[in-house]
Amino acid sequence: MQRYGMVTRLRPDRREEYLRLHAAVWPAVEETLVAANIRNFTIFLHDDLLFGYYEYVGEDHAADQARIAEDPETQRWWTLTDPCQEPPHDAPAGSRWAPMTEVWHLTG
């Protein structure tokens, strides 16, 4: 299992919309994430900073990420959520989220 953390900013004027959407994430989007070996996906909010965390249990992260990106329902979901986010300056091209480096983990 691999842990992934990522960060982005929430546009203040879209805050309520983003929170409303995530109060009821579409089942098809959740099913796609699970099928792509994503577990314990969590998004935290602090002021306008969004921190995402998930655990990956598959064997080919890049292929599973591509599977998520190719899913029509996920693409439709992103048309609603992407405008709510302001990518950090160091986010990879085409991504709304910047990866974070794990510096410590408590096992037990």
C-alpha cells in the first residue's frame, strides 16, 4: 500500500458549491476510485486550503490514474469541481492538485 497526499486551494467564491458537491459524491465516481485501487480517500479543509489523502493498493498507479481520468462520469464530476479549485503554482501541468512529500508516518 502506498500513501498519497496532495494540496490545492479552494476558491472562496465557490466554497459552498464545493462543499455541497462533496456532501454527496456521486456513487459512480466513488465506484471508479475503488475499481482503480484507491482506498481511504479523504479531503480535509483548512481555511481555503484543501488537503487530499488516499491509499493506493494496486500495482500500476499511473495506469489506474489514467483509468480514472478516462471515466465519463468522473470527467463530468470534474467539470463541476475543477472550477472550485485554484491549482498551486507547482501543480503538474493539467492537474488541479500538487503532490506532497510524506515526511513522517506512525505505524501501529
